[in-house]
Amino acid sequence: MFRAVGSVLKRNKEAFYGIARGSTTSSSHRVFTSQITASTVSSASSSPLAGNSLYGLRSLLKGQNASLFRNVSTVAAISSESKEGLKLLVSGGPQARKWVGMWLFGSAAWVFSMVVLGGVTRLTRSGLSMTDWKFTGEFPPLSDEAWAKEFEKYKQSPEYKRVNKGMNLEDFKFIYWMEYAHRMWGRGLGIMFALPFSYFLRKGYITLRLGVKLSGLFALGAGQGFIGWWMVKSGLEEPPSEYSQPRVSPYRLAAHLTSAFAIYCGLFWTALSVVMPEPPAESLAWVRGAAKVKRLALPVSLIVGITAISGAFVAGNDAGRAFNTFPKMGDTWIPDNIFEMKPLIRNFFENTATVQLDHRLLATTTLIAIGTMWWFTRRLDIHPAVKALIGSTVGMTAVQVTLGVSTLLSYVPVSLGSAHQAGALTLLTLMLLLNHTLRKPSPSLLKSLPQIAKSNFS
């Protein structure tokens, strides 16, 4: 996904980032939009998930006049477009927008890797290996004496006493390094975000609107460390029953994962808004078609998000290691004990059977919803890039469902479990990109669009 956006930037640096050098004409608006659109479509076509839907995109690109894209050197001035309703998030010219966009995409990619690393840390039961937390961080044990001291701390924890009793020092070092890497990777993200942010502020590239957004995301990222420790602390407490294994609170795990997803979505959406302030649009007909798709894409995105968060409760209750059959749950379709907890609402967040059933139903609903969106939009007159994104989303949903079932049947191996978590965020990324592409163009661009795209006549 990040490679696709990078390709858009590379191929359109003359047309997109040179917008401050030209004069304002209706034709320049159309040429600018046509070039951005074609490169976006070309980038999307590199995804293997789009399937046969991308053949139409390749045909479209082949039919374009290549000289049209090479010879464009001027586009409408941004100052005049801003008066018409297009407000850029970055000042300082095209090079500034390029660097800020690269920084934000890099930050989003870092958060993505944090989510995956966090999943691996959880699946290897490494998250409770560090029994204390310091805001400023600390050096890892570097001597035999320091390692023995850390190991003694861990031996006092419920997880060692009930799960890992008899673990040797070498095994402890593995889970310790996993958790230490996760924490340090998070602190590294804070530095990687804060330093460029300060630099771009000093250079005057960050507008007030963008500064407020990024400050909020930075605050949420800083709070993520506290949420993570708040989560880990719940796993260091004695379980309520002598037969229970120590694990972190599913509520706190869900809060931690939801916060990470929110940071990622905020960074990725903002990066898209910086580098692509206008959606791909070459005709009013395509704009109207995009509006129809958006009415479906928004509720579908909500379902995708809820399904992803429900996975946090599956992980928090270790529900993936129960009912390892599909499509039935054991010998029945619906277990008998799904409502055994009182009050009733607790079952949806703490009952292993109910939590897994909910996740199965939500995953099925997601598959049906995205398939339905594809079915109802396949005959709409919409931009080829939108068609490609919908096709890619359908493909990714099928991959994600397959990963989920495989993870369940295989009793949640680390490789499949982490891939399934990464797949959830990938699907969410595609839905973000789709919704961003479906935005309404600025008034200045709308005024310049023909009723029907020229490519429709070729």
C-alpha cells in the first residue's frame, strides 16, 4: 500500500508538486486531475489482490496519450484553488508536501509494524516478562547478575508460578527480549515522529489545521505507553481462581489495540490528505458514482472496524484456542453456555464461547457486506481506481477470512496468528484508501469537470 502511494508521488512530481508554477485555466484543472488519476490507477494495479478487475485499468492506461502526461508543466495556482474550497495541509511548496507526506507514511508504517510486533509478543506469551515499567525506559540486563535479578522478579509473577514454572534462564531471555523490543520500538516511534515534526514546524511547513491534528495523534501515541503498562499490570495480578491462567484484561487489551488502530488510521488518512488533496475525478458522472459508493463504503468500514476490535477480545480471552473446529463450534453450531455469565452483557466480552461466536459472525458479516458492496457497484459509472480498490478489498477480505479459519484450525500458531492480525489492519487500510478516494472534490475542480469523462468515448 505504501509502495503504491510512493509510486503516485514519483510519477506525478512534475504535475502534482508543480502546481504553484502555472496559471489558472479549466483545461489545466482537467489535465492535472487526469494525470493524478492515471498514476493512482497504475499504482493500484500493482496489487495482486485486485484480480481480474485490474485488466480494465491496464487497458485504460494504454489508451491514454502518453505525451499528455509528459508535457504538462503547469497547473492551477494553489492560492486561487484555496479560495475555491481546496485547503492544503502543508505550506512551503511541492517539495515540502513531498517530505511531509513521506514522513507521515513512514510513521504509519512504523505503527503498522508495532501492531504486528505486539501480536507476536502476545502470541509468544512474552508480554508479562517485564514486571516493572519506567517512563524514561531502561537498559536491558547486560550481565549475568542483572539477568538473574530480572529472572527473580519474573519468578514472583503469577505467570511463572502457574504457566512457566521451571523455565530456564535462556527461555526467559527470549520472552524478555521480545517484550523489551516491543517497548523500545514504541519509544523509537515517538522520537521518529517528534524530531521531524519539530523540524517541519520550524520551517513553517505545518499549517495550523495539520498541526492540531498531528499534536492530537502525538498525544495519543504518548498515552499509548501508559495504556500498554496499564494492560500489562492487569496480567501481573493474581487470577480470581486457582484454576485460571494469568492473562491481561481483555478490556485493557482491546483499549490498547483500539488506540493503536486509531493512531494508524489517523496517520495514514492525514498522509493521504497531504499528498492527494483532490480525489481522482475526471467527470461529474464519476463524482456522482463515487457519492453512491460512499453511502455503502462508510457502513462497511464500520463493520470492518468492529470486527477488528472484536479480535482483541478473542485474544484477551485466549478464545482462539477453544472450539478449534469450523464451521461448527465443537459438535454444535452454537454452544450451550454462551449466556451463562451474569449480568448478560459480560458474556459478550468475557465468555470464551460467546466472544469467539461473535467474532465468527462479525467476520462473516464483513465478508457478506464487502461482497454486497462489490455487487451493487460493479455496474455503476465510477472511476477505474475506485473499481480497483473495491476489487482489492474483496480479495483481501477473502484472504483474511482464510487466515482466520486456518489460525483457528491450527490452534493459533504464532505465524498465522500474527499474519491474521496484520491482515485485519491491511483490510482496514484498504477501506481507508477507498473512503479517501470517494471524497467530494473541491468546488474549483467540480466547476472544471465535464459531464462525462473523455475516456468513456474511446
